[in-house]
Amino acid sequence: MAAIMVATERGLKVAGQSNDLLGGADVTALVNGRAGMWALVRHQEIFRIARGVAEHVATLDGPRAWCLVEYSGVLFIGTDDSGLFKLEGGTLVRVAGFDEAPGRSEWFQPPGRRPATTWALACGAGQLFVNVHVGGILRSRDGGASFTQTIDVDLDVHEVQLGSDRRLWAATGKNGLAESRDAGVNWTFHSAGLPAKYLTCVAPVEDGVLVAAASGFGSGDDAVYRFDGKKFQRCSYGLPEKLGHLNARQLTAQGKRAAVAGGDGCVYATEDGGLSWQVALEGLPEVRGVMVT
């Protein structure tokens, strides 16, 4: 069974372990780094976890943070107000290049037109990808000094992930699964076999891609589907019929291992790329995010 770590509203839960290194705090997000794991706590505090010890590193003074990624050895954090910060020493510094990103005036947060949220981050092959909700996907190739828009803002992207083969995947709210083989310059959209094109999560696995699909915003009927390169097939063996409403970071994968949070207080895991699932943790408080190693 894969090592599964779960960020919840009442602490960090690890499959097969009872201790909580973050003392029952509200954990917003988790991500792997070169020297251990990073944890975002209460939308403001950054911890590094290594060798069974959690070390407080920095506190964000300002907007709420939602996501984080380690890019070229530097931790980046996405926040409300379309913000992007990076960790320099023990200080979180706003990324000026992102504040000057093209098309920024067109970003919005539904419903209405509130300031957009920097919702998901991904990196690889010397590139940083920033998903703004709603503002598309921005790409940086120079450490965050400058950014380029890569996808139509109105497609309402909910999560971006980079596969081990360097293909870029995006869960969109209008066109299903978006795929780019050239770092976002061109996109192909896939929806064959999906009952609806509203996707909330995406997680590349070996020989495929897993997504969470729902009938629409706030429907609460998310289900997991596997894309084999041609069409989608529902993952039903071992999963409940409906998982509730999923957000970015609640479906995650590495290799053939994957895990997904359910609204029933369970986290389900697969070792075969999504063909079969089993309960890995149960009786959980509200889940914010899941990580597989």
C-alpha cells in the first residue's frame, strides 16, 4: 500500500500511523520537496516536515493561501487576491512578475467578479505553472520573473498537473480534460465517455489520467474516471457511487498509486492506476488535500 498523507481540518493524518506531527491544526495543503514535505497550515503558516519532525518556517501576513509547490528548490505559495509568493530565507515575498502577468485585468472569481484566487500550482522541466480561478494557466520559464498565458481564461480551469512524461493536464469546467504536449502552447480536449464536461480534479497516473467529474458546479456528485488516451471509463470497483464535491488536491497520484477523498470521511487508494480501490483511511474530519508517495 502506498504511503498516504491527508490534510484535514483537524490535523495531518497518515495511513497506518496514529501520531499527528501538526498537533491537530487545520492543514490546508501538502506537497513534497527536496528535503522533506511542506505543509500549509490554517492558510497562513508554512511547516517543513522531515524525519518525523515538523518545523515552523514562515507565516504569511496577508491574503489566505491555498496551494504550494517547490519549484527549482524554491517554495511558491498561491493565495487569494490573485497572489503568488515565494519563500526567501524565512520570509514570504510576493512575486512581482506574477502581479504583472498578461491578462490579469480579465481574471475573476465566480459568482460575481470578486478577485480571483491562485488555486493550483505545478512544476517540472524548468517550468512553473500557475492555475488562477478564474484566470487560466500561467507559465514561467525564468523562476517567476515573467509569465505567459497558456489557455483560454473562460474555460474555468480547476486544477493543473504535469505528468512524468511532461504532458500538461488541466481539469476544466467547460471542455472536460485539457492536454498539452508543448507546455501549454497548444491544447487538445477530451470528453468521450464522460457524462458531463465539468471536471474538478486531475491526477496523471502511469498509462493514463484520473479525473473527478461532476454534473455541474456544487452538484456534489463527483465520480472518478480514468482516461486511457482515447476515452474515459468510470472507476467503480471499490469506490462509492458519489464522492461528494471535490476540490483540487483531493485526488492525487504517483506512478500507479493514487488516492481520493470521499465525502463519507474515507480516503480511497489504488495501486493499479485506478482499476480497483480500497479504503485506506476512514473516520476522517473534513479533508483538504491528499498526497501519495
